[in-house]
Amino acid sequence: MATYLEFIQQNEERDGVRFSWNVWPSSRLEATRMVVPLACLLTPLKERPDLPPVQYEPVLCSRPTCKAVLNPLCQVDYRAKLWACNFCFQRNQFPPAYAGISEMNQPAELMPQFSTIEYIVQRGPQTPLIFLYVVDTCLEEEDLQALKESLQMSLSLLPPDALVGLITFGRMVQVHELSCEGISKSYVFRGTKDLTAKQIQDMLGLTKPAMPAQQTRPVQPQGQPFISSRFLQPVHKIDMNLTDLLGELQRDPWPVTQGKRPLRSTGVALSIAVGLLEGTFPNTGARIMLFTGGPPTQGPGMVVGDELKVPIRSWHDIEKDNARFMKKATKHYEMLANRTATNGHCIDIYACALDQTGLLEMKCCANLTGGHMVMGDSFNTSLFKQTFQRVFSKDFNGDFRMAFGATLDVKTSRELKISGAIGPCISLNVKGPCVSENEYGISGTSQWKICSLDPTSTLGIYFEVVNQHNAPIPQGGRGAIQFVTQYQHSSTQRRIRVTTVARNWADAQNQLQHIEAAFDQEAAAVLMARLGVFRAESEEGPDVLRWLDRQLIRLCQKFGQYNKEDPNSFRLSDSFSLYPQFMFHLRRSPFLQVFNNSPDESSYYRHHFARQDLTQSLIMIQPILYSYSFHGPPEPVLLDSSSILADRILLMDTFFQIVIYLGETIAQWRKAGYQDMPEYENFKHLLQAPLDDAQDILQTRFPMPRYINTEHGGSQARFLLSKVNPSQTHNNLYAWGQESGAPILTDDVSLQVFMDHLKKLAVSSAS
Amino acid sequence: MNVNQPAPPGVPYGQPQPGYTGYQSGYGGQPGPIIPPTPYGAYNGPMPGYQQLPPPGVPRAPPSSGTPPASTTARVPSGQPAYGQFGQGDVQNGPSSTVQMQRPPVSQPFVPAPVAPLVNQPAPFQPYGPPPTSTQVTTQMAGMQISGPAAPPPSALGYGPPTSMASASGSFPGSNLYGSYPQNLAPPTSLAQVHPGAQTPQRSAPLQASSFPPSAAGGPRPPSIAGPSMPGQSFGGPPVSQSNHASSPPPQAQPPMTGPPGPPPPMHSSQPGYQVQQNGSFGPARGPQPNYGGVYSGAPNFGSQPGPPQPPPPKRLDPDSIPSPIQVIEDDRNNRGSEPFVTGARGQVPPLVTTNFIVKDQGNASPRYIRCTSYNIPCTSDMAKQAQVPLAAVIKPLARLPPEEAPPYVVDHGESGPVRCNRCKAYMCPFMQFIEGGRRFQCCFCSCVTEVPPQYFQHLDHTGKRVDFYDRPELSLGSYEFLATVDYCKNNKFPRPPAFIFMIDVSYNAVRSGLVQLLCEELKSLLDFLPREGGAEESAVRVGFVTYNKVLHFYNVKSSLAQPQMMVVSDVADMFVPLLDGFLVNVNESRPVITSLLDQIPEMFADTRETETVFAPVIQAGMEALKAAECPGKLFLFHTSLPIADAPGKLKNRDDRKLLNTDKEKTLFQPQTGFYQSLAKECVAQGCCVDLFLFPNQYVDVATLGIVPHHTGGSIYKYACFQVESDQERFLSDLRRDVQKDVGFDAVMRVRTSTGIRATDFFGAFYMSNTTDVELAGLDGDKTVTVEFKHDDRLSEDGGALIQCALLYTSCAGQRRLRIHNLSLNCCTQLADLYRNCETDTLINYLAKFAYRGVLNSPVKTVRDSLVSQCAQILACYRKNCASPSSAGQLILPECMKLLPVYLNCVLKSDVLQPGAEVTTDDRAYVRQLVTSMDVAETNVFFYPRLLPLTKVPAESSAEPPAVRASEERLSKGDVYLLENGLNLFLWVGASVQQGVVQSLFSVPSFSQITSGLSALPVLENPLSKRVRDLIDSFRAQRSRYMKLIVVKQEDKLEMLFKHFLVEDKSLSGGASYVDFLCHMHKEIRQLLS
């Protein structure tokens, strides 16, 4: 097993790929019986400091329907200078540049260690990155001030040649012209009127330039920046100007009478931002960064009316079909998101407010375009400030950790077809022969567009084995998949990253143990969770849970070792042992449970779940709990109420929150001030240890988690208590008063009960 | 009386006979030879009846000229006949015994020649019988007009009238008579004319016309002239006229005149005028003809035909003998200018508007506020209908007063507000009767009795007057103001001080012409002069700025900003105001930002290439801004072009000269779309007044663009082809005045009257949403509302008729006030009283507004005709009911209305009702709207310009030189004249003016070196120059709009422009000369009387 774990880890590090199954059942029938689909988590731009990009173009298979990239799995005839495509078996001539090729002199892409390789392509115009700030001015003075400072600060983080633009909104929407001296100009739009892209461009005076732009772009790319120069300017030229402009930004001046919400035209502002970029810089990397401090209250995309007495929709309202504006608003933002995605731009949403801000309706803007979604209480918090700063963080090369306008092209060998993908992408609707009719997620295509991605953006890609049941194991015994990601690097280069992976086929009937052993339960859990969450977006919660349960039971039935009708005999092999636990926590997670979460929160959690890599996703599903004590070094402990002990400090990382929890005794000690006594310095160190560890996490994670420092009995302890497995509750009285753990006041089932039921059902012949 | 006087003329007629014969012979002889007959026929065809007369007159005229005054009388008859012919030839024939008798024979002979059969069939008179003649006449008229340009017709016209004039004048001696009339026969003053043979002549005229041409052209006339010349005075005239009638050709005759040296002399003396009128060419013809040559191409032809001896045409009315506006004005000045006009008595006719007088308010509103067409109202509607005299009041509620007169007192009744009648809601005024010891008062309008509020109670003295009578303006004065309570405010909230928003077109045209630069520069200083109330330190008015082309740019000029902010709104389809705070600001607080803005605007748009503009959205924006600021205000719009950009209120160029004189002509005065009307309504509701400054290079559709300014009580200023160099002064001057003037906002005016009459119709720049309340978003001291009253019951002579005009408005400091004007009029049961208390200037004001509104719905011709017929009815009614019996041939005018014909004629031939070729559709629409809100003084001078000779009076004298009549024949070649009509100002320099004068005025050595079209006089230190410049300045100071000076040299191209304003002459566009028109009027009257 160790070998498999290493194999998996090695593969992940090299290719950024984790498959649910690392040995593939060779027939469709067997594959379906595996319950967990053949799928992988792909991190297209996984950071590879050890992988220098090559400065030439990839060699493509000449078959028009294939166009796979030359890779280490290809058979090469060095004499004839031919290579055979390992996907379509087309024999291809090497291009002239490869004349000197030989076994001894191989190009990088043929070397096995370059199963993932990155090409830099020198073609097309290089347009600078574009950042369009869309700023809500209906904020409290403090918030606005903080936001202004953050924005001003961000100017210094941007690449000097990047283009920036500014749109502010409140009751009206203002598009600021940045090039003017002496007088600041802005174009103002009514916040209540939906405008077509054409109208917006007309009104911004972009129509005329746009025409020649389309015609002359190939010829005269230089002319382009000039066109929209009024609204989008290179940072280095106008940062002073823009800093001043931001400095002068005032709160929306329109009076807000008591009992009303300020009128906030988020829908129109976004629409204008999208229209502006659409008309000026289609298909180049651009971020629309929306900063909003409340729900849209007027115009298209309004989420709630301006009457304060009418609260914003809750899950309860939605279930009762009582959310008046939800459908319309969602439709508006979906339309915008699709347009944005079509143009290769992305929308980030930074929503900071105590109440909901309409993320539920707006989520598609970020989800479909690969944009960020950040939710905080106020712009004047480190959560927002640092998160925002981290957007502009740089990698080991000094490049921004962001890429734009990517297309992901997936090629499979003939025994496989593509069922779909789940992640921050949209379909490009390329229906090739390798597209399955069995659909998961965003399906019906072999290519997706990812408008924005960073090194951690991860997609779940689902496949279907199409080999017939009785057909032999395919030639060569391996199936291959190639992921071709073309994108605009933050340095504005066009790059192509190609990852080619292969896995062995196995006959599930007689080689099931191989397959079983090659099961990656972590990847499988995340992939199943993504499916579940994807379903949850459109289906009723209970249905999804039922579906997940059924899948789990079926898996257990398939791979468990048990005697029929004897729950006690049930055993799972090591490669499956953790899987039920993941499912247990997944069922309790905010991705599937909306209880106690607002619709906005649910959207926020789901958004991040659908784009983070495996590790982070697992943390989200099953938070990590570390225990600090005098008994030894910090250790991970069970996410269980029994881990909550009086003499321990607990550090829980749920991805969204970092909770430090002082046990009862520890808290008392601290209260007594022992940490300040020189003789109890070790106590001080103990207190400090989790803080340092938490700091490490806070420093790296995006978005920055909510940092909670609490203790036994503290109100904030609920964050911890709601996550741990309620093995001890007020119900199982026998545990009351026992020395270990703390009872959780809940009616939720505990893992033990869950497992008992699972065993019972798995061994039952009825199901 | 005068009437009788005409009789003598009769004698002269007798004389003419010889002439006739002469003519006859001539006709007879020549007719044959030349083809012209047909053309004449043609003329006859088209010409309207009254013009026919002229033709005949024309020929006479010349002779008359030869024969001085005497001839006039003689001619008179001849003219009259002509009328008779047209209108009621038969009837007239009957009455006009002697003279006619004589003529008939004469005419007969003529007749035979041309249309022998017709003529013969009827009796001598009969032949002329109405039907045939009239038709012919009309046809002729038309022809004449149409062919206007051609020599013959015009001349004919001119002549025609002269003759008629002559008749009139005959009866009415010259101005002297007028002078005397007032004294002796003041009321009935009438001009009597004998219509002796006229009829015949006329008839013969048409007929002859056909035959004439040849004859006329030929020698025949000359001989006749020769012969008549002597008798011509008396008789020669008429005969000639007859012949002339026939031969509209008379003009032809004249041309010949030019040839012959003989005729000239006479021409000079009296005829010059006529010549000027239409044939102005004739006069000048001798020397200057070349200039006119083009126009009067006909002349040459004539010349060719008969050639030399033509001079005879002599007979005409003596212009000096017909009522002269100048004389009337002078007399009134002399008689009434010296002492104050005290308004205490009921129904007093105030002095003319041209007279300077002081008003003492003793219970009635000053005529500066209200003027009536008549100060004596018929008691019954039957009488009113019979007289046809419109009962109207021209009200200028916020009129500016001369410094000697105190502005209305402001009365504050505290929280209870003004005391009002319970029923009709009339405000407390001097005519309210306190009864029961002062505990109640009876309303003077509706007779309802109302309790006097306790706090207002006061005891009465023995005469029934309240003891505090003299302490309370509302009890003792005609005009006063109340402070309004909150009940009088919109939404029951006291208004906020108004705001001015400057909205500047920054499209290519505006920038290129230099307008934007100029305006921004000017605004910087102008903003210091916003209107302020009383002695306020600074103006309460806030200002805002917008520029626009296809989109709108709002500016945030909040005082806290380091630099202005511009906000562009491109969504013109759905206008809104993008900012709240910082748009409307206090000038002093935001001065640095404003100055910075005004500096930058010209720069920002210096390179603009945007040529399209929007218009309606701009107004919407301004209105929305005021709405958002919850205040009334005024928009100053500076606009250059037809708004063709895609936006609400988009217009297309629909100017089409082909529509002129068709039924569709009215569409040119109507707005293109109904959009602007509803926009105007919204503006009024918001108290948003719009002043529009137009700088068009081409058609901008003033008729449509002007809708909003018009309905919101705003003004329109138009500067065609604006060039900074030449138009700067005028524009800036207008702008300054417009910005600085005191304005009332969000006003509602209500006119209440005594039971018996009712205000039924309103004219002016305002909006009405119901039938009684005149709503004005803005109202300044130049705006006038004309109100027409109709009877709905009987009035009593005892009670008289009362008018109370109440204006509720917001002052420029944001105070809500009520201004009340009261006026009491007499009532009469005798028509003569009515006619004795009329005010012609006011009447003309009403008629002009009525007519100008009429063109929106009816063809222009219909409007003109109805004007003429209404006036004819007025005068006929007088003649029938008030004048002492006299010959039907006499034209008798009431003293108070003796200028009605000349003024009416001016209205008729104004650009709106009878446009010349050079008058654009925009000009007409512009003038139409201007006139609609003019007051009496403005209409007076607008329709009858002032013409002052400059060198007649010693340069040292400070007095204004006596005006002369607006006719070319009054111009002396050796003099310099100043002409103004309130909109235009000309300095006309005669060709043979003294070099010294030229030198001292223009600083050039000779006439030829004067730059034609000069718009300013050099500042020279000599008495004449100084005097002229002072005069010009004083003219400008009197008018609400700056008049740009144009220097016109005699016989220069520009002179055409100038001549357009010589309103007593025949106009190029076909307007009749005074004399012609008077004849026509006379004819109409006679027709009515018969």
C-alpha cells in the first residue's frame, strides 16, 4: 500500500492529478459497479518550481479531430522521424525543427519526467492585465475608508503596465475616466435600468473605436490600448491620479431615510463593468473586482427591497418560495457571468457586511468565471485586507499567482470518455468523439474555459469507461489521458501546459484487489463530495444526502468484507477505511447542510469547495484538529467530542475558520496569569504554540480564514463544538461525568451511530 | 364737419373730367396697338378688390403729386369711387351723387373700350356692379401681389391706395385736423371721404386695365396728364385713377415718368412716398434706378411702350393728410406727458405707452401693470358683439417701474393670510364695501357678504370708509403684495430659494464659433450679479452647470472639492440627475471651484468633433435637478443646432418654403412632436423656467424648441450665425440682463372680474391646465399676459366692471407672495362711450396676439382676412352708430382708433403674417413667440418702428428729435436716421448727407467710405457723435433686448433690410402701403355699411 500512497503522492506532485482509481476497471460494466466513478482532481497550474517552461510550441497530432500533443507515452521512430499518437494512433512526421532528434537527443516532451510540460507560445498580441475595480460607496464611513486604503495599496501591488479602471456605485453607477487632468470625469448611469452591452458601449463612447478594433486587432494591436484609454489606464501612468480619486471617494450622497437600506445598484454596476471590458478588451485577461458592502437593492439584480423591515431572504424563505427577487436576480447575474466568461474575463466578489449581500444570487459571477469570492464582516478587518493583499501575491518567479483565459482540453484514449467537470469553469461545448453521454457536472464537452485560475484551482473531471464488458484489456494495458491547458500567464505570455497521464487497466473480475488497492479514498471522497455539492445547488438537500448515503452503502457492499446480515463482521480494507468517515463529516458539512447558514454562507462555502485542491477540500470536509498539551508534542486528534479535554489546547482548522480552544483547566490557568510567571514559562510556550501554528496557516491560506481564539465555555467555542463528532451528548448520559471529552448539546447522530447503521445496511441483503 | 369737407372735393371731380376725356382718348387710342391687355387682364384676375383701387389711384397719384394739396381732396373722391366699386359699387353709386355722377360718364367711356359689353349692359354704375367688379378686383389683387416684383402690379397697388388715401385725407385734413379733432369732435373724429365717381372709375379700371395696358403705355396718358395736371389736382386725379384702375398698369405710366423730366417735379413733392412704397424705384428711378432695376424689371418695359410723357399718373392721397402715428404720439405727449396720471377715478384712459408719465396709485393699478383695450365696457353682450371691439386687458404683473414710482407695498397679515371673499376668493381690495359698521364686507366682484376677521376689524367713518383706510395698502391702492402663508405653497411647504442652472452646448459649432469660451468667461463675472431681493448682501440663488452635446455633463462644484468633477450622463433616453450634493451651490462658497470649472470647460471641449446635440434631455435634466433639490429655478440653455441625436425630442429638418401660403403653412408654427408640450407641463409643475439662447447656423426649428421656454414663461434669444466679433456685445448684454433680472417663480395668476364679464382667453407665455389659472414656471418684468373678457351677464353702469389680477409667486429670495392688481372700468350703454375710451395700442397688442395664435390653426391668409374684417366691423359699427351722418363716401374713424388702420396694416404685413422671401421659418416662429408675451409699448414700436432724423435738431440739444413716419418718402437724402423697433436698430445714411456729418459720425471723409453694415459707431468727441451714441444707448436701455446697430447706406444692398421696416410703404412681400390699406379698409367698411 505504501507503494500506492507514494505513487499517488508522486503523481500529484508531478502532474497535479489525483485519480479516484489508480488502476482502472477495464469495462464499462465493472466500472459502474465500482460505485465511485473514475475521475480525477486536476490542478492545472500546480506550482512546479522545478519545471522551467520550454520556449517552443508543442508538436500536435496531425489528425484534425485529435490534435493531441506529443508526449512521453508516444511511440517514436527516431529513424523515420515519426511518432505515433497514443490517443488516435495516427503516425505523424516530426516538424523540421526536430531533425536532430535521436534516442540520445530527445526533446523534453519525450522524457518521462516531463509528463507535465509547459510551453511558452509566442503568438498573438500581448495585452497587459486588466483590473477593473467596482466599488460600492454605500458603506459606513469607516468601511469605506478602509476599502479606499486597501485599493490604494493594491495599486502598488499591480504590475506597472497593468491597466486599471474604476467604477463606483451606489444609487447611481459612475464609470471614472482616469486620464483627465484638472477635472475628474465620470460617466454616470442610472442604477435602475438594465442596459445592453451595445447601449453601454454607446454611452461610454466606445462604439466607434470598437469597430476598427475588431478589424485591425491582428494588424495593429498597439492601437488598442488607446481606444479605451479613457477608462482603463496603465497603473504607472495614473497611480497618483487614481490614488487621489480614490482618496476623494465619498459615500453615496443620496439620502437614506430611516428604515431604508441605501439604494445600491450592484446589478447595473456589474453589467456596466462587463460591458465595458466586453467592448474594449474581449479575450484578454481581466479581473472585475467587485467590492460590495450590502445587498443590491435596486435595478436589475436587486436581491432585496430597500425597506429595512423586509429582511433579506433566508433558506426558509427560499424553501417556501418566498424570495421575491431571487430568481430574477440570479438570472441577471448568470447572464452577466456567461457574458464575462465568454469574453474570458473574471469577476471577483469581495463582500463585506454583517448581513447577507446577495452572494447566493451573485455566486455564478465568481463560479463561472473563476473569480474569487470573499466574504467578511467589514472591509475594516484583517480578514479582508490580507485576503485582498494575497490576491496579488507572487510566486517564486515573481509572477502573480493568477492566470487568465485558460482553456482546458481533455483527450482520452479510446476506452475512455469524458463525462464532465466540476470546478470554476464553463463548457466550451466541444463535442468530440470522446465526450460521454453519461453526464456529471458541466458536461457535454471535452473543453472547458477557465477564465481565471491560480496554482491551487482544481477541477474535478469525471470519466466513463466505455470498453465493453467482454472486450479484452486494451492494447498496451494502459489508458491515457492528456490535459492541455492553454492560458495567459500573468506575465501576459500565452502558455500551454500539457499533462499526460496513464493508468493500468485491470479486469475487475479477477483483479479486483488491484483495483481496490489502487483506490484513492481521499480523492474519491472529494470527487464524490463535489458531485454531491453540485447536485445540492439544484436539488433539495435531503435528496442529495440520500444519494450520498446510497452510494456509500453500495461502495461498502462492494468492497467491504462481511457476512451477510452480520454487521459485526463488517470490515473495510485500509484503502477504504477512512472513506465512510469522510462521508459522515461531509453530510454534516455546510456544503450540504444549510441549517444555521444563510444562503450567502452556503454559496460562499460551496464556491470554495468547488475550486480548492484535494488537501484543502479534505480539510473543508473533515476539519483538522490538533491537540497541544504538556504530555507531548502537538498531535492530531480525532475530530471528536472526546478530544475536548480540560488540559488541552485545541487548534481546529476548518479552512474557513481557525479555532484555538483552551481547555477548561488551561483557561483557568491562563486566567490566573500563570503564563506571566517565570516559573511557568513552559505554560507560556504551550499557549504560544498553537498561536504560532495558526499564524502559519493564516499566512498562506486564501482566503484568509476567520481566526477565532476561544476557550472552554466561550461563546465562540460553538465553532469547535459544531464540528466535532458528537460522540458524547446530553443524550448518552452514561458518558456524563466521565473524565474525557465534553458533551455536545445536539441531536445529531454521532459517527458511531452512523457507522453502526452503515454496517447494518451494508450487510443487509435487502438493499 | 370734416365729413362735409369732402364735399368740396366733389368739385374737383368735376374738374377731372377733362382729364378723363383725355385719358379716354388715350385709352381708346392705344389699347389697340399693344398686346399688354392680356397681361393686365391677368393682373386683374389675381388682384383682390382693394388693390384694384390702388391701381387706378396710382395713375392719379402722380398727377396729384403734381397738384399739391388741392389735388388730394380731388383725388379723394376718385379714390372713394374706387372703393365703392369694389365693395358695393352699386350702393355707393347711389349715395355718391354729384361727384359720382360726374365720373360715371367718364368712366363709362372708358369702360366701353375694354369690356364694352359688360360695362354697357349695366348702368354706368351697375356695370361696375359688385359681382363682376369684385371678382375682377380680387383677381387683380392677387395678381398684383403675386407679381409684386414686377413693376406694374406694385405700382398699381401703390397708386390705388394713394387715391383712396387722397379721399381720406381729403376729408381729413392733415395732422392738423387730427389735432383739431380731439378738441372739437374728439370722439367721433372721422375721416370723411366722398366717394363720388370712384366707383365708376374703379370699375372702369379693371375693365380698362385690360384695354389700358396698351393705352397707358402709350402716349394717351401723358396727354391726359398734361391736360389733367392742372385739373388733375381736383379732377384729373379721379379720372386718372379710373383709368388707372382699369390699367393696373399705372405703374407703367410711371416708368415713363422717369423718362420725362416734367413729371419729376411733382413726383418729388408728394409722390415720392408712393414711389418709395412700391415703385420706390420710380422715385429713385431717375438716378438710382439701377438698383431697383432688378426688382422692377417691369418698369423698363413700360418705358419702352409709351415712353416719355407719362408723368401724368399724379393723383394720389396725400400721405400727410391721413392719420399719422407720429402726430398722435406727439400730441399725447404734449397733452398728457406733463402731469402725473392719477388712478383714482374709474375708467380713466391712461396716456399712450409712448408718453412718459408718472403714475399715482390711488386705487387702481397703474397702466404699467394693466392696460385695457377699452376703459368703458358695454353693459351687455349684445352691444359688445355689435361693436366687435375686443375687451381685453394686457397685464404685466411684475412690470418694472421707473425709479420715481414706488414698488407695491408688501402687506403681511400674519398667519391668517390675506383677507378674501368667502365665495369668489377675491382678495381684499379698495372696492370692497364694508358694511354693518365694518363687521362685514361685501365683495365687489360677487356681492357675497363675508365676515371681517376679528383681527382685521376696524371702525368705519361717516363716509363708510374704514378708519384705517389710508394705512392699509390693500384698501387704498390699486397694486400691492401680500405675504403668502404656507397654505399658498406647494405641498404646504415654504419654498426654497430658486436655482439657476446654466446648460451649455459644447458641440463643435458652439466651440468653433467661440461661444463657449465667451460664455464661460462672462459667467465668471456675471455670477456676482444674480438677482437678490431688496438690499440682500448676497443672492439666495444657487447655481449649477451642465454642458452637453450628444450626452450631458454635470459638474460637481462643491466648495470642499479641490477641483470640479464632471459626471457624464449618456443615457439621454432616460434622463436623471447623477448627483445631489454639489450640483447646485452658493456662488460665493464655491467660487474657486466654479472659476476652475469655467476655465476648463472651453479647454476640455476645444477639440471636440461632436456635432450632434440633444435638447429635450437637457431640459429634463435641469428639471430633474430642480426636482431633486426641491426648489424652483431657471434653466439657461445655450443651444446651437437642431437636436438630431438619438434621444427623446429628437427633431428632423422640416423646413419647407413650399408650404408657405398653403393650408399646411400652419404646421411650421406647430411643434414637430407633442413631446415638448408634455415636457413643458412637467417643467411648469416643478417651477422650472427655461430661457433659451439659440445660436443657429441653419434651421433649428424654433417653433418646436421654443415650446418649453414659451410655456414656462421663459425667453428665447436667437443669434443667427453667431460670430463672437460681431455678436458678442448683443449676446452678452442680453445674457446679463436676463441673468440679473428679477424673476418670480412657480407663479399662478388668476384674474377675477365683476359678475357680468369673465376672463375667457389668455395670450402669452405660460401654461394653463385649467381654464382659469395661468401657470407660470417663471415670470419676469418683461412678460405680459393678455386676457380677453367676454360677457356672461349684464353689467351695470353704476357698478362698473372690476378686474382683479392676483399673482401668487415665489420671489428670487424664496419668499412666497401674492401680488394683487385691481382695476375698475366704466360700463356704458352707449356705443359712443365705448369708442371714446378705447386704446388702440392695446387693441393692436390683443389683435396681434390673437392673430399670431391664429396662425397655428388657420392659414395665414384666413387670419389676415379675419383681422381685416374684424377691424372693418369695429369701424363700421362706429360709423353706423356713433358718427354724425355723412356721406357714405367718407371714411370716418373714431378719434381713439384713428391709427387702427395703419397699425393693423403693420400687423398684417409683419413677418409672421406675410413673410418676405428673406424671412426664415425660424424667424417667423421666433417673432411669433416674442410677440406673444410683449406688452403694449413693445408691440407698439415693434409694429410701427420709431424713425428719428438725426441732423435736424441741433446736436447740442438733449431732446429726442421728433420722429418721422416710417416711409421712404420721409427720408431725406441729406440726413441720417435712426430706426428701431425693439429688436432692430438701423442707422440710415442718406446718399447726399453732408460731409461734415459723415466725418463727425464715422470719422471717414466721405459717404462712400462708410462701411456698410457697420455695427458700432466710432467713439468720437464731437457733439453729434456723442448725441447719436447717447440716443442709441437710450434706445437700448428702453428695450428688454439689446438691439444690434446696423449702419445702412442709402442705395446699398443692406437698404432692403432697412426698408422692410418702413411700414407705411408697400412691402416687397406684398404688404400694402398705408394709403392702400386705408382705402381697402374704407371699402370694407362701406361694404359693411351698405
